[in-house]
Amino acid sequence: MSRSKSAETRERILTAAIELFQTRGFAETTMREIAAAAGVALGGAYYYFASKEAMVMAFYERSAEVVHERVAGVLAGPARLEERVRAVLDARFEYFAPHRRFLGALFRHAADPRDPLSPFSEETRAIREESVAEFAVALEGTRLPRDLAPHLPWLLWLYQMGLILFWIYDRSPRQQRTRRLVDLSLPLFVQLIDLARLPLVRTLRRKLVALLEESWSETA
Amino acid sequence: MSRSKSAETRERILTAAIELFQTRGFAETTMREIAAAAGVALGGAYYYFASKEAMVMAFYERSAEVVHERVAGVLAGPARLEERVRAVLDARFEYFAPHRRFLGALFRHAADPRDPLSPFSEETRAIREESVAEFAVALEGTRLPRDLAPHLPWLLWLYQMGLILFWIYDRSPRQQRTRRLVDLSLPLFVQLIDLARLPLVRTLRRKLVALLEESWSETA
DNA sequence: GTCTATATCGGGATAGAC
DNA sequence: GTCTATCCCGATATAGAC
């Protein structure tokens, strides 16, 4: 329980940084401010974090850990697919909620293929794959078309990314619009998965699978 | 035809900037380099462009104009929906092609709701609406479900944004993967529009329309 | 190993002289 | 409209206290 003094300092700096990013914005917060708020010299901040952006990465990594633990707990008991996926989404959004503005800073890098902070980058691969794996667990116990099945965890992850992007934009009180979007889109998504099993749409499904497999090899 | 000296200077600076962004990258190019390449002092560059990013915006605006003219020409004659949409996409990608690396800089801001450079922002509204209108024209002459029809231009625009994002990431030779993605996804998209008219999927379609209408009011 | 203090540099942005 | 001088900040480096 008693962490080393070093870990405590690092923690103090990271907490101060996230706090400042949240209240003043990422670009507006200076390293000097962060250091001052954490009670260390400028060099101290750089001793623990190679750059301002490294702090974003550190937050991203930690959140992945915390959320993953919660998700694992929730998915232990059986439930319908919709509820299982919702549990994953809820856990993530609940943890993200106080840091919504700050997360905008993270998504600023989403589009740069070479940026380590991009959710699609090599550096964030471990986090991404863990998240995809969560959806694979959520899908357990559901009857799925054989050809589509291997792609669904990744599709759900992409769906989650879309929701997070929408949520970052969502300026409605307490992001109610995002909540509503999940309420409407998730049942639709689940219904589509169910519909995809019908022989009627077999050709269409085949095409979708072909598309997914072509556009694959880890996007980046 | 004869532009003012001021407009020429501005043009010279913008051309130099795009050239440098393309060859050396956005972050790596300094304002001092741009100014030097354009033959003006640092302050001169800032006289015409409020920031380095404003240059990206200027490029974005100009490309919208040029592409829009081309699109208007192509859509004058009738053709099947798939070909009409493809014409719009081709025109855009053709103009973007030499600036692929540089456009990454634009998409870096896609996720920040308050960033003027975001494709969803108030500042880019005019460009966005013009682009949505192009797809509305492309849809003319196609039988569509009444309830879904008003949303399709915007959905196609969103589809286009997704493709552009994929294309920016696409490191395959000459972005062949994106080409392949369009080849596979566009017929699928058109087929889904066609399928949406069946009475069988009426309830599902209604739900989708409800979702679109809820998540509306211009996202931002 | 964990920091403080300080100096230095490069680059975005601005003010004001001309 | 254009240039020069200047400011601020992120980042790096270094010397040294403990």
C-alpha cells in the first residue's frame, strides 16, 4: 500500500497536470504551471515525463487499467448481449466523465498515423487490443454468423470510438445527447447483428466481411 | 485578372507554406522557413495569416471551391447513383492527392469541438454545407424512402469524412487500400439505401431515422 | 536515484517603428 | 503593409544538493 516516494511525486505531478488540463485546457497549461502546482521544479516534471504529451499517454494508460478491472468484474455474470456491451461502455464513460475536456487533447492526435498518442498507433496497440478483447468477452454466449464473428469485437471497438468522439463534442447538459445516442444506437447495432444471420442477407454479409478483411491488417 | 500586390504576396506565402508542409511536414516546418521561402519577414507571414494553422484553413477553403466547381460539372449529366457519388469522391481525392501528408495536419483538429479548424466547427460550416449539398445533388433522380431522404446527404458526407480519414492513414502504395475500400463499400452503401425501401425493414429504418433526428441539431 | 536551480535554444506569436 | 525586436514557452542540458 505504501508507495515509494518517487511514485508519489510522479502521481502528484500527473494529478496536477490532469487537473490543470481539465480547467485551463491542454495548450494553455504550461509545464512551469504544472511543476509549480505539483510543488516541484520544472526539471522535476521532465524527470518523470518526457513531454507534456507523455502525461496524456500516462493518463490514457492508467484509465485503461482501471476501466479494464471494472469491466472484467461486470462481465463475469451472464446477461444479454446488449446489456453486456452497455456495461463496457458505461464503465468507460463513467471513468472518463470528469476528464471530458481533457480528452479532447488526446483525440487531437487521432488522425496522425505516426503520432504515438493516436488510438490507432503502435504505441497504443496494447491498450487498443485490451479494449477489443473486452468486447470479445462481451460477445461470448451470443450466436453469431461464423464469417462475421471474428470481426465483431473490432467493430464494437470502432463503434465505441465513434461514441467517444461524439461525446467529446457533445455540449448538451451532462452529455445527455450521447446517452440518448447510445440508447438508440446500441439496440440497433444488436438487432443488426441478429439480422445478419438471416439467409436473406447472406450475400450482403459476405460483401461486408470481404470489405472488413480487405481493409484490415491493423489499419495503420 | 490582375490581382493586387497584396493578394499576390498572400498567395506566395500560402504556396510556400503548402509546399513546405508537404515536403517537411506540418510541425517540422517553421514560420521562419515559410517567411524566408516566400521572401518576406516573419511578421509579414503573420500579417496575412493569424497563425500557422490559419494557413491550413486557407488551403481547406480554396480546395473546397476548386472541387465544388469540378463536381458541379460532373453532376450535370445523369448517371446511376453509385457513379454520381463516386464522381464526387473522385473529384475530392484527386485534388487532395498531392497534399495527403499535409492534410493530416487538418485532421488533427477534427476532435476539438472548439477548434475553428475542425470539420465540424462553426467556422467550417459553410464549406461543410456546400459539401453536403453536393451529395444532395448526387442523390437527385434516385428513389428514396421519404423519412430517410433528408438525412442521406449528411450521411454520405459523413461516409466521405470516414474515407478521407482512412486515406490519410493509408500507407499502401498510392493508397490502393483506400481505393479498394471505396470499390467495396460504395456499392454496399448504395445497396443498403435500396434495401431500406423494403417494407420488411420498415421498423428498423424508423429507428435509424429516429436516431439520426435525435443526434442532430448540427452535432457541435 | 531524486530532485533544484539555472541557463540556453528554437519557434510561435505580438508590438510597434517605419 | 512590411520589418525588427521582443516575449513566452516547450524542451534540453548541466551542475550540484541530498
